[in-house]
Amino acid sequence: MVLNDATHKLFRPDRELPTRDDFEAAAKTLNALPVALTESIDITNAILYLVSESGRYVTGTTHVSMPVERSDTAIRRRSQSNPARNSQ
């Protein structure tokens, strides 16, 4: 995600000049993990692991159960694919 004034305003339209802190507070409410955004190094490390010798037994099925995305969309997808999670 590009961090700029337009993105900050998109997440905090109630503020005249939202800051990065305002953006991060709003973004955290949309994520499954308590972080505002994923750092590019985290995605890079996940990819490097998957293509490394250590990740040779990670299948598509395993990867789907451990999604990289952190948005509320990911929570809905997991809940829909695993009804047992809804009861927890």
C-alpha cells in the first residue's frame, strides 16, 4: 500500500489532515493481526521460504490455511471455509 496523504484521507475521512498514526489506527481495525500494514520484507521472506529447500513440503493446501493477507476479507474467507472457527 502506498502511504501518502490520499491514502491517509481514505482511511480517515473524518480528519481534515490525517497523519500516518491516524491511518495506522484505522487500518488496524481491518486486520486479523494487530498491525496496520505488511512490510515488504515480510512478503519477501514468505516467498523465499516457499521456494527454499525448507519449504519443499509446503503444499497449496497448507498455504491456503496460512494466508498472507491480513484484512477482514481474509477473516471472512477463513470463516466461510471453516465453520468451526465461527463458534470460537
